[in-house]
Amino acid sequence: MLSKTIKEKLISSYTRSFPSFPLPEQFTVEIPPSEEFGDFATNISFISASILHKSPVEIAKSIAGILKEDPFFSDVTVGGKGFINMKVSDDVLRDTLTKIIEEKEDAFECDIGKDKKYQVEFVSANPTGPLTVGHGRQAAIGDVISNVLEFVGYDVTREYYFNDAGNQMNVLARSLWVRYNQELGVDIEMPEEGYRGEYLIDIAKEMVEKVGDEYRERWDEDVKAFFRSYAADKMFDWIKADLSKFNIGFDVWFSESSLHKDGKVNETIEELRKRGYVYEKDGATWFAASKLGDYKDWVLVKSTGEPTYLLTDIAYHRDKAKRGFDKVLDIWGADHHGHVPRVKAGLKALGIEDDFCDILLHQFVTLIQRGKEVRMSTRRGEFVTLGDLIDTVGADVAKYFFVMLSPDTHLSFDLDLARTKSMDNPVFYVQYAHARICNVLKHAEANGLDVNREGDVSLLTTPEEKTLIKDIERLDDAILDAYATFGPHKLTRYVEEVAKAFHIYYTKYRFVDKSNLELSYARLSLVKAVQIVIRIVSRLIGISMPENM
RNA sequence: GCGCCCAUGGCUCAAUGGAUAGAGCAACGGAUUUCUAAUCCGUAGGUUGCAGGUUCAAGUCCUGCUGGGCGCGCCA
């Protein structure tokens, strides 16, 4: 909250100091590395030095001179190299706290995305098997980013894209049919590319009970279609059950086959052709992606007449644009990075603005158990499913572990560690802070204090109290950071810092002191404000905050 | 061979080009008559993989190496 105000004050001081010069493009207000530099610092003097042809120190002095007049600050100094270091006055800190207590979440309101529609597409696993822990990371990242986008004002659509008709589904159907026959005692060989997971054996057993031996050694288009849709339904039930166990929901389930049915794939290729990016070669239809920055051209329609994944994906993104989203975000696993320039080239060919679509790639998840990597492969049927993971460590821990690292960082998920309720699980650290807050409030009530009464925040003068106020007031900065970088881990980092500041405070002071009710009420007000902030972040991360632990 | 991502204390990781590179875990030493010790305080631990370059300023940007992950289909 404060950094925003300070930014405005810097802009006006700069304009007053140097009226005939343009504002520097990008300057920052940040929390300095050491308390000796004050509460906030800015690099505005470095950024503008080349425009003004003055030394940073000179510029800083002139801006600081104006800021010093403002009662908003209790102290403004110029650091050795040209940083402007600012301390905000105690009154301002108190007012900020009061605002949080009174307005709660609204105090951090942000309207960046006001009246704009954002679509986030993630998970998008085809129904050929259960969700893996890799999908789990993507689900968690996508959900947190969606929550953040909503917080900053966007109208967000969470979408799951799936292919229920392609060749993979035929392979799945055949694999299930093989398992079904094996259950009936007929030994048919699993195709090379077949899905060998045990889950198909379970479904096959179920089928034997339901339909008997009707499809024994009988394989034609109708049988294939039957097994395909049976398998797909089962897989979707499973996927949806695991997502629901993970407390993650989608607004739209988008079927790839609907793009074909509605003629959108044909429309797309015709539009690409009209714009001159399509040609025929070797019996196939090609996309001239190399004209648009990719390193080679790609096939859109195979010589068999079937469209490729790339074509339907371009058609899908074209459809997103036509559905009126202002922006879309795709979240893909790092194994899809080669696909990025192709889709981007497709959008460019269709005349869609480059910044319409962002693609966030996340690195893989490795499961570690007893110090060794757990191998996973849907095809081979070796995996730990997302559902297994949640059953083992709980949805809160799983989600927190998935988002606590930068998406760019390879995640080694240590199952033994996650199962331990120790401080290796930062989620417990944060939840414990929250539980302590709840307990303090309960204790206050039990001692006859009215926890709804507003305290006199001017009594909060200790360094720990000021630190805590400064930590909670920058919630909006943390959210904006997560938003601007698509970095959910900024939120876990932030909330850990808030929890830490609270634990320190808790250890050092008492909140309920019957001999000093005024101070007690002041401290309870601060405690409530911390509770508000922790709850907001936990909601954004999508984890629970128990009142007792 | 080409492309993308990564390399930071013993371990796991932070750090929109900004000040003395920060946390947590592990290690060691302390703190509880108190609202929850799942907590807190302290100590120790670093030439940010290597070599150059760009600039007021480089863990961050550029070039070249080394090592690891992932791609490079008329698969999805």
C-alpha cells in the first residue's frame, strides 16, 4: 500500500525538481537490504542520471529536499551512491494498519484487470491415464495464478483442454480391449505403444462383470468406439475426482473434437491459406512457420488427410481470441517448449497480437523416496498418481510444495520429507502462526475482552510491531510481483516472512494483559490484521488455515 | 549437431540490472512458572560452475566453454 503512495510522491517531486525533463521510464521503490537505509528506497536518481546529465547524488539530493517537507516521511536521506532512503512516519504506519483492519481485503484492492477477461488454460491432460504429480504441479501453479489474476481484478476463466478423439484414444481403447480379453483368458498381445498401466486391468475386470464376454476376440469400429468412450469416461471420472481432492476446479472443459465438429479447424486452415502461409508438398499441407521466426515449416494436414496436433492447437487459440478474452495464459510442461514458437507463429500468421497469449513453462517434478528417484511413465504404467500423493501428504502440503519454487526450477519432491510434520514443511510454519493467532483471540475472549473492539494503534511502538505492520502492508506488492512474473512462489515466500515476524512478536510479548487493557486491545488489533493477511494469502495459494494444530 | 531451461553456503532454494548475495533445513550453543516450543535467540557456513565482455552498477545482460534437464515427427 505504501510503496504505491511513495511512487506517486516521487513522481511529483521529480517533476517539481526537473519540470522540463521526461519522467524516467522505470524506477522502483523497494525495501532496502538493511534497516539503516530506512523503510523504503528508490533508484530513481540512477535511472534518470543519463536523461538529466547530472550525477545520481545530485539528483537524489534535489528530490530528497522536497520529500523532506512532507510529513508522510519522518526521515529522508541520500545514500552514498545516490539511493534515496525514506522512513515513513509513525502516523502513516498507524493509519495503514487502521485501514487494513477496517477495510480488510479491500485495503489491498487493485484494478489492473478491471473489465478485462483472462483465460488460463492448464493441466489439459488427455484422458489416457490418471493425473501424475507433474500434472499436480501444473494444476497448483495454474490455480494460484488464476487466483492472483482474480485478485488484481480480472474476470478469469480456468480452462481444461483435452483430446477425446485422436489416435491416442484409439490406442487406449485397444489397450483396454486387450486387458479385457486377458481377463477372459484370451492371450492377446499388448500393442507396442499400448498403455500398460494396471489401472486398465481394473477397468477390464469391471467390464467383464458388466458386459460378460460379448467383445471376446471381437474387434471392429463399433467395438473400438465402445471401448474408447468407456475408457475415456472412466479416465475423466478419475481425473475429476483427483482434481476435486486437490480442491481445484475448472470453468470450461474444452473438447478438441468440438473444434473439428464445428468446422473451426477448416476455417483456420483456410484463413492461414488466405494469408499466404500454407502450401502443399509431398501430399501433405504445410505451414510456413519459418516465415514467422520458427526454424522450419510444419505439417498441418497429413497425407492421410488427418489434421496434426499443431493445426488443431492453432485453431484452438484462434477460438480463444474469438471468444473475446483480452489475454490468455497457457501453462505447459517444459517438454512442450518446442511447441511454443510454432503456436506463436500460428497466431502471428492469423494477425493476433503477440502479447495476447503468454505461455508459462514449468520444469519437471521428480519424486524422491528413500533418497531415490521414483520413475514415472504413463505408458509403462509406472507412476505415482496425483491422487496417491494427496492421500499420502495431504492436499495442503502437496499444493504448497508445488508452488513454493519458481516454475523454472526443477522440483525434487521428497515424499519422506513431505510426510514429516516438521519445519521442513513451511506450510506448517505458516499454519501454526495462524493457529496461534486464533488461540490468542480465543484466550482474549475467555478473559472477558471484546475481540471486536478496536484498539488504539498508537500504542504499538516496539520494533517488532513496526516490522509486522510493514510486512502486512506490502501484501499488495507481493501479489503484484506474483502477477507480473507468473511466480506463485512469491506468495509462499511472502507469507513465510509474515509468519516469521508474527512468531517473533508472539515469543517476545504478551497480547492479553488484564493490567493493561488498552495495550491489549491495541495488540489484538494488530493480531487481527495479521490474521486477515495470512488468510488472504492462504486463499490465493489454495490451502487451508486450521484454527487449531 | 541445433534450440529452450538450469547451475548460488553441506542440502533445498530466493534475489523487476542496484547498496554488505538472503531464507529454510542440517550442524553447534542457548531460551519455556506465561496466550500452543510445530516457536524464538545466537554461532558457523560464499571468489554466485569456468573464462572473457557490456556500464555509474552484473548472481542477473552478451559471447565462448563445462556439467545437468527437456525438446528437435506427416506423435500429442
